[in-house]
Amino acid sequence: MLASVVIANYNYGRFLRDAVDSALAQTHPDTEVVVVDDGSTDDSREILSAYSGLIRVLLQENAGQRAAINAGFADSRGEVVCLLDADDIFLAEKVTRVMQAFERNPGASVVYHQLQAVTADGRQPIGNPIPRGVWRGDIRERVERAGGWWPRPTTSALSFSRAFLERVVPMPPHDEPSPDTYLAGAAPFCGPVVGLASPLGRFRLHGANMWSRGSIDQSAGSEIFQLRRDRYAEDVATLQAALRERLGIEPVFSLQDHLRYQQYRRGAGEPVSLARVVTMALRCPTLPWSMRWREAVKVVLGRW
């Protein structure tokens, strides 16, 4: 079965070779690589020219990550599409493990795995693989009870069935929320999710990506809490619209049950009690039991 690796790149020439080489080094014998360059102004296009005959390259004017993934998916042919950020790296067995998971779970909408954070040079691991726990099976009801939120990794750990992507792509052209949030948010409403408790990819912390900014605590100004609160509110509104307009599903979840949204409301100074947020963490239906106490402690300590 053919797998497609779709790489969206914008001015990541300093990392791009590692990403492309890792996609070409996959042990799965039937893998194609599609790279969409989203109007880069660095040396990215020169780098990509060296891979002529090995990958397919699409060049477009800068239109954002969503538009790049839309274009890559439209050009791809695989029954499974693995997304890869141009600053990240796949382990060689990643696509093989993903394809095996889809073969065992043919109705799955998404297969995902843990990611290992690494330093900007890609060599030194940072912290534990994330997410700490993974889900397998039908989690739609859990996601609804959790306000539409479930802990999933970023783009480079997400692989989707073509049947699912054909229902939700092309994504709207703007880039908020991010493509991984949009796609992974909708996936539990279209089939089982399959999480692999293995760090099959590495994502770099290099100062220009969101993950590199790390956690924040109550010593931070209220503005950052307000920004993150508003981001989650927009995430949920976009998911609700996608379910209603693309999938014909009437959303039945609310921000009142969204752990992250309520955490950041509290951090922004809104009247949300500590007891309420701690209770939400301990009862969050999309957090594995092993993570609930950890989340509750972080809430008490004022860290997110």
C-alpha cells in the first residue's frame, strides 16, 4: 500500500535536507515524498533542486501552511498521508509502523505517535517523549465531554487515511488554528484513533516554533494567557464549523468543559476558581489516568 509523506516548507533551508533525507530513508518500500515550498526566500528551492527524480516538488507563492498541505495532499497518491514539518525528522521505521497500524485498524482516521524533542542541531534529546500517554479506539464521546480537546502531538506525528482527508481537505486558507489542530481535532469524529507509544520522530526546539516557547506560569503577564485563551476558543469554533459544514455533524461540546481554555481563563485573571480547574484536570476524559494527577499538580503550581 502506497504511503505519501507530505512536507510543507517555508524558509527552513537550514533543516530541510534532514527532513527530506529522513523521508527518503523510510523502510516502507512503497513511499512517495511530496515537498511543497510555500514561497521561501532562503536557499530552500536550491536545496530541493538537488533531489530531482527522488521527490516531487511543488512551488507556490507564500500562502501559509494550510495551503501548502492542501496542495501536497492534492498532489499525493497514497492511501495514507504522513505529514512532516520541514524542521523535523522521521525515524527510518516510522512509515512502516504507521502502515502496520492502519492495516490492523482499517477504519482508523488517524495514526499518531510520540515525538522526542531535540536541540536545534537535532542531536540532544530534551525531556520525555510527548504526549506521555496515547489513546487507541473510538474516543469521540470522550472528546465531546472534554470540550472538543484531546492531547495530541504536533504535525510530524500525525498520519491520516486518505478517506478521512478527502472529507475535510482542502482546509480553509487561513492558518489559525494550525493544520494539525484542525485535522487532529476532526479525526475522532470520523473513526477510531490509534496512538503508538513510541517516539518515531524528532522535533527541533529552535526558537522559531511554538513548542520551543515551553510552558508558562503565573508570573507571566496576563497578555500571554489571554492570547492562548483566545487561541483555544478559536480552535473550538473552527472545529465546530468544520464538523457542521464539512461532516454534517452537529457539535455537542462546550468550552465550559475545555481544560486548557479554563486554565488560561484563570491565568488571564478571569473568575475561574482553582478548585474548578484542578477538578477538571482530575476528571478530564481525554487525559489518561497516568496524566491526570500530573496535570492537577501543574495547575496547583500555576504552570501550563
